[in-house]
Amino acid sequence: MRRFKSWQRLGALFESGWQLIRRHYQALLVLFVGVLLPLQIFAELAGEVWEKEGLAWDQPILLWLRETASPQLDRFAVVLTQFGVYWGVFPLALIIGLVLLGQRRWRSLTYYSLTLIGSMLINVTVKSLAARSRPALWDSPAPELDYSFPSGHAMSSMTFIAALVILLRGSRWQWLVTLLGGIFVLAIGWTRLYLGVHYPSDIVAGWAASIGWAVGVALVIRPYAHPQRARHQDPV
């Protein structure tokens, strides 16, 4: 009898767990794909950098890109890469913040500010801890002097776009921003590799850390593009 009751309790426990998963499977999927998986990728790359100071595919990719170099592409990449922080992400993020402030969307503004500032702090902290030197395979047209891992330009562009897509969730602009933002993020990543100032692992790690951070903060704060519909939607 006791064994039968134990099995009953165990069955009830599994049933309640299954029901919980069914009710919240979307949030759990977002947690896995948007937070746990990117952070695992970042951790793996960081571990490789910490132990070996490089990955086998880093230099071959850079050398392959170097074969495409030309004076025209040099000038284009030097200009385009500035939009990853100073000429693009920073002023646009400031404008969006002011718009959210003017609309008194406090939750969205809190999320956006915390995500962008937090990403910057993560980048500075990890760079100091990893202390990875920049690539020195050729003389770059736009040399950098600080540490390499992870890429600040990759993190700033990806964080900006990821946070904006999350804020636009459910709106008609979400997929357009996702498409154009994805192209922008890839373009900025290309400039950092083409200019020879980052390894590919720096770029991938920056993207992964940014996605994990942006989605993780969203799961906590729950910003919405349409606050009046927030209580009828699942978190992010």
C-alpha cells in the first residue's frame, strides 16, 4: 500500500511538472535558446581564449578575408565600422531613449537603459579579465590599442538591435528591424575582421554575450511595445 501511494505521488509530481511545462513552454524555450545557449557559446569561447590564447579557425578566416582587401574596401570598412558605436549605435540609442522618456514608457526605458549600459560594462570587464591581444597579422588601416576579447563593436551593435527587436515585439516593425538589424550586425562584424582588429571568436563571443544579456534582462523586466496589451501576452 505504501509503495502504491509512493507511485501515486510520483505520478502526480510528474503530471504537475508536465502541466507546468505545457503552460510555460514558450518562456522556457526563450530561456534556453535566448539565454542558456548563447551563454554556453560565450563560455566555451572564453575558456578557449583563456587557456590557449586562440582558436584554430581564427587566423585562417582572417587571412582569407585579407585576400579580398583593396584600397576601396579599406576606406569603406573604416567608415562603416564607426557606425558600430560612435556614429550609429550611440546616437540612435540616445534618440530611442529620449523617445521612450517622452512617451513615459518607464518599463521599456528601464529595460533599454539597463541592457545597453550592462552590455558595455560586461564588455569592459571581460576584456580586462581575458586580456587578449589584438591580431597582428598585418598593419590595419584602423588600428586599435585595447584588448580584443570580446569585440565591443559586435556587442554594442548586437545589443542595440536585440533590445530594439524585443521592444518592438508584437508590432508591425519587428520583422523589418530584425532583418535590417541582422544585416547591420553582420556588416559591423565583417568590418572588424576585414580591418584585422578582431579574431572571429571575438565577434561570435560578443554576439552571444549580447543576446544572452538582452533576452535575460527582458525575461526579468518584461518590456512590451504595446503596454496596454502586456497583461494578455507571455513574457518575451
